[in-house]
Amino acid sequence: MANRDIIVVGASAGGVEALQEFVATLPGDFPGSVFISVHFPERGTSVLPRILSRAGKLVADHARNGEPIVPGRIYVAPPDHHLLFDKRSLRVIRGPKENGNRPAIDPMFRSAAVTFGPRVIGVVLTGNLDDGTSGLAAIKRHGGITIVQDPTDAVFPSMPESAIRHVDVDRVVPLRDVGATVAGFMTQPAPLSEYPLIPDDVKENALAAGDLDTMEDSAHHPGKVSAFGCPDCGGVLWEINEGNFTRYRCRVGHAWTGDALVMQLSATVDNALWVAIRALEESAALYRQIAQRHQAKGMTTFSERCALHAETAEAHAAIIRQSLLRERGVTPANNDRAVPTLMPRTGSEG
């Protein structure tokens, strides 16, 4: 028997304030170790450890690769790195992004589950989308305890709502009670022998760590091949079903939940449409210049044809722009134009 002394906490939007309130409830003689992943810009400078150290009685710091795990400490995943685990130390690596994030919550939760089994208590706090759901399910599969902030109490309820919808969580509590709930479960011993390792979770943990042998072993990749490509690298995505929760992972380890994949693909389409607008408007400008030059030379038919191409390109650009603005709830100006039909090419001018 062992104590439940590994506390992994994930948060996203609204997470800094929530984490301050959480760590403020932990006593100075806290017997466990707390590990935190919060979505953060990869090139940003994080002062979260300083904020959390001031908020409570425990010392917080960015985790360092190979650092031993010490009770009564708070370890924060540094920007652009996942926080993973060995039995006695930390792994801080630039593994493949999950849901477009590094650090991400799911790889930390999953690694804790595979490494420490029932010793783990997983906590999902406020945030958007559904990072943390899959990792929380892995903690549950390996005998750990799962706690979720009450969505009605969260500034951004999407992450807690997803966790509750897809995982049989042990407790749903308001933020003010999360610390006490964690402390209550820590007094319960963890029956290590009853929960064997789950092979697919072990493989996914290795993929998150960037293990080359696991990447090359596509014959035993978790899930089944899907029809979708990875937005990060273009590789084939494998579809992984966990009950009614579907997510995806590519050969090199990039991972996406369904919601995150839809959002990323929508952003890709959005960017492509803006590129199309730029190309159409540049084409229209070029056609107009050519039309003016040939008009000055008396080549009227060719000039008119170029002017018509310019009008068509401008009209297509306007249609795409208006569609993009409507998707954002912006009412476009009333400048719709009909798309003219291109004249057949006649004559031999130009």
C-alpha cells in the first residue's frame, strides 16, 4: 500500500487565479507533491511559480529535467515543454504538441497515471475546450482519483464540463473545496497491486516523450487509421476511442481531441481563405495595370478583357471576405457585386 501523494493539476483560461486560490489552501507541511500544467505561449516568459509561491505556503518553481520529486513542493511545467515522469524524477521535454499546446495537460496526466498508478490524484480546473479529459480518464483507468472543479463555479467551464461528461469522476466540487477534497483522498491508501499497466497508455506516454522506437512501430500504434491528416505535420492520424470520447494521434505523437482538431482545421481554412483574398486582390490590381497599359496603346479588346478579369477577381474576393466577416458576427457593408461571366477570348490582339 502507498499514499496518494502525486497531485497533478491542469488548467487553461482563468487558470492563474484558480491556481492561486487552490495553493492558498495547502498547508506548509503538505505531504504530497503538486505538478501543474497550464497552457502558455511557447515563447512567453512565465512567472507563475513566483505567483503561486506568494499565494500559499509551498515553494513553487519550474520543473527541471531529471529533478528529483520532493514532497511539499509545487512543480510547474515551463513554457514550450511537457512535464512528464520517471519513477523518482521529472522529465521536462519538448515532445510533440497535444491539442496544439506545449505544455499540455493530457500528457502530464497520462504520464503520471502510467508511472504512479493509484498514487495519483488528478484535478481539472477552469479552461476552454477539452484538454485534460483523456488524461483524467487514464488516471481513472490506473486506479487514481479524479477531481473536477464545478463548471458553474469555473470562469471558463468547457474543460470541467468535458471531463465530467466523459469520465466517471470521483468528485465535482467548487474551487474553494478542491484543496480539502485532495487532502481527504490523500489519507486513503492506494492499492498498487490491483491496477496493472495498460499497454496503449504506455505507448502514448512514450509517444508524448518523443520515443523514436515507439514512433517507428506504426503496426502497434494505438487506435485505427483515420481519413484525416495531422494539422501540425500532415501525417496520418489514428483515431482513438475512449467510450464516447474520440481523439486522434499521428505517427510522430501530435495529438488532438475532436473539438481541438475541428478548431485547428477551421483556423487552417480561415487562413487559406485570407490568403485567397490576398491573391485575388493582387491579381485584380495586376489585371487593371495591364488593362490601362493596353488601353493607352489602343488595344481596346484586350484591355476590356483584362478589366473583366480584374472585376471577376475583385468580386470573388468580396464574396470570401463577406463570408469570413459573417462567421465572426460582423455585418459586411452592402457592397455585394454580381460575379460577371468571363468574355470568350476573341481576336488576336496582345
